[in-house]
Amino acid sequence: MNSPNASGWKPEMTRAEGSAPATVTGNRALMLEEPLLFEIGQAGVTGVDLPPVDAAAACRLGAMKRAGIIDLPGLSEPETVRHYTRLSRQNYGIDMGLFPLGSCTMKHNPRLNEKVARMAGFADLHPLQPQDTVRGALEVINQLAFWLLELTGMHGVAMTPKAGAHGELCGILCIRAALEARGDAREVVLVPESAHGTNPATAAFAGYRVENIPANSAGRVDLAALKARLGPDVAAVMITNPNTCGLFERDMMAISDAVHAAGAFVYCDGANFNAIVGKVRPGDLGVDAMHINLHKTFSTPHGGGGPGSGPVVLSEALSPFGPLPFTARDRDGVVHLVEEESADEFGHTQAFGRMAAFHGQMGMFTRALAYILSHGADGLKQVAEDAVLNANYVLRSLEDVLDAPFAASGPCMHEALLGDAGFGGGLSTLDLAKSLIDEGYHPMTMYFPLVVHGAMLIEPTETESKAGLDQFIVAMRGLAARAKAGDESMKHAPYHAPRRRLDETLAARKPVLCWEPGRSDL
Ligand SMILES: *Cc1c(COP(=O)(O)O)cnc(C)c1O
């Protein structure tokens, strides 16, 4: 799909869309136009035949009976299946090509994970089954907890949070509980400027006032500024390491020591754990709480709001406050799953509450454990090394054609950060990203982190081969040259996607969330 120019291939040799006549249907070969379900559906058509409702039953419905018709589209089963299948073909996914979204860690999900997750003993469980009948599943949770503690060097882990953001909330609530337990109400959480939006959102949601810590010119936390701000009102510092500029926070030990000396806690956003897994244990860096996005570091498919899982590992100081069910080491180092019924027995009596009704995302647990066990200690280390190698290859292959603000800060970790300084003709990162769609790639993360103008955050992950990266680099270099030359046509890209450029501001400001019959301006 993304053939390299290096081999002499030119787009005109296979495609002549510019001169192609329009089609009657609007379809383009096997790329089909797809109307809305409401446009193709007809009243009265249905995919299932239900028996007629008898008069007595209709009578029993009484006041619950629907007064008018509801405007649901009527389609037969094949029409419905085809509609969604056609839509799915317009989707881009990690199984189709490179998905370079920085921070999101869109890596290949090994099929072995899927096989394990679909085993009936895991896939067909009901959350209300008696515990005696789900011993195997609980053992999986325990084993995964054990490995997460091993890999992070921490004391306990709450497995229940359903995503990174949920894990952040869990960690900050633990910190709040620990502070309250010592009668020390504090009001402020410090967050670096480059942090993911969920960090300040979490702190604010948990009732804290958020203050920014500036970055230094190398893209790392300004240690002196942080130290100067620490005081008796600071509850915690939320640090992302590696940070969202793709850089390792080298002063992490000094940061943790200063935060602890001020009586506060260190929360680490562990979304970028894939860059250091098997290499560094956050527990050794003085971290008190860190979420692990299982769906990033340990594969498992995600995207489009799909399932996630964000276990939170806790230090010995915070573990007593971990929510139930909770998994912690006992004095002998053995990992136990503590439930409400066994909280007294294990002495886990200060839990701040629960994060979820049941035990967490079983499908994500099985996939993550399969990933960890199939890679082993050496394999996980290689995951981190290859992810870092790939990102540096991208950074060094683009730094001469795109602004690379922190290229001089040393090697990057798992993602390369570029900016749009130097683009001509009023072009910006958005235009380059839309043009990348025409080249057959999902765009990179854009305009994040906020500390770089027109940020482009590219995370290739360890999944990509050198040949695949070379193709992507050819595409990026070509687009960078056009952007610098101020190529006007980029303002209207994409040209070849199922939809041309949409008015994203209008879509965000005036979202049309329900179908209005007869409306034609959509
Ligand atoms: C993805 C991400 C989060 C949020 O994680 P979710 O699982 O999407 O809730 C937080 N911080 C960073 C740096 C991230 O990349």
C-alpha cells in the first residue's frame, strides 16, 4: 500500500484519479460510498420476524405502550451486515499499517493473546458467578499482579481501574486517603506543563488545585522550579516518565527525594512504561503510585474508545489505602488477592473504597499476561530497547527536514517529537497530518504536548520493521518538503480518503448527535 519512492515507484504509475471519469454510483471501484443507516433504512422493514403481539398481552402493556412511532431505521439482516462491513473497510487499524500515534502506543497485538482471551474459561465467565467457580480467572489476576509488581518494584497493586485515567484517579485517591489518615489536609497537586490532560483533570476531580511546573529548555521538569514550589500545601507531584516530550526524566531520584522531604507523594503517569519496561523499576525511582496502561505497554487492542485497563501499583506507604479488591505482597513476599471478606484477615482495613463493581477487565488481563509470559524477561527488555531504537531512527531521519526542538537533548525514548516551525504559506501540522492520510497512514498525535508549537508526536513502537519505517520516513520527508515550500494544495488534503477535509471546529462546537429526518445539510 505504501510503496517507497526509493524503489522508483511513482503514484501516477498505478493511479490516475485526476483524469478518471466520475462514476454513476459515487463508488470508486471497491471503495464504496456509505450513506447513514437512517438514509438506507425503511419503516416496516426488519431483520427478525417476531410473532404478532396478542390482544391480551397488548392490553397488559397498558400505559407502557408506545404512543407513536419511533424513527428507527428498518433494515434486513444482510443490509445491516453490509452497512457495517462497508463502514469497517473505511476504518484504519493497526492490522492495516503503521499507526504512529504518540503516547497511545499502538502496537501489534499478538494473535496468541487473542487465542488465550477467547478460551471459554475466561471469555464466558459471568461477574456474579460464585468465586469457587472462577478460581482460574482469579489466579490469572494474581499472576498478572505478581508480574506487574516485579516489573515495577512496587508493593501492592489495584487491578480494577478500567483505563489510565481511571488509574490516575485511583492513585490520587490513595494519596488523599494517606494524607487524611495522618490528619494532613493538603490542597495542591503539581503537574508539569507537558503532562497529558488527564493528569490535571484527575487532580481537579479529586478536589485538588492544580499548579503547573515549568519545563527546562531541554524538555524536562525544571528541578529548581519544582523544589522552590514544594511546601506544606502540596499533596503530590504528577510526573510522566518517560515524559510526553519522549525524554527520560533523569532527575527522577532527586525529584522524588525532594517531594518526600516535603511530605508529599510522587504519582507517576506510567503510560510510557513501554519505553523502560524490563530496564528500570519505578519503585527504585521513589514513585509512590503509578498506573500501567495494560492496553499500551502490554499490547491488547485499543483505540476508538475500546477496552482499556489501568492497574495502579503502589508503594508500601500507599498500599494500606488501596481499593478493594486489592493485591499486595505479604511479609514473605507472596502476592494475595484481598477481597472485602478477607480484608481483616490480611490486615487491609484502610482501603479508601472501590473503583469498580467487580475485578476489572478480564479480557485485558488475559491478553497482558499472555504478552508478558510469551516475551519473558529478556523479551520485555527487548521490547523497550526496540521501541526506543525505532523512535530514534525516526527522529534522526527527520530532524534535518522538520523542526526537532529537543533533538539536542540526547536520544529520545519511545517517541519522536517534531514541530511545524518553518512551514511556508500558512501551512501547519494539521495540513501535514491530513496529507499523510493520502499517503495511506494514520496521522501521528498532533498538537500534544502543548509545549511545542504544532507538535507532532510519533511513536512507531517496537512492532515496525526497518523497511516499514523507511517507507514512512520517505512519505514524511516528502510532505515536509512540500510544507516548507508552502504547497497550497496541502490545505485541502486529504484528496483520496473516503471523506475530504471536515470542518472539525463546527463538528466540535455544534455536534449533531441525533438524526433529524429531512435534514439535508449533513
Ligand atoms: C493514554 C495516556 C493517558 C490516559 O490513559 P487512558 O488509558 O487513555 O485513560 C494518560 N497519560 C498519558 C501520557 C497517556 O499517553
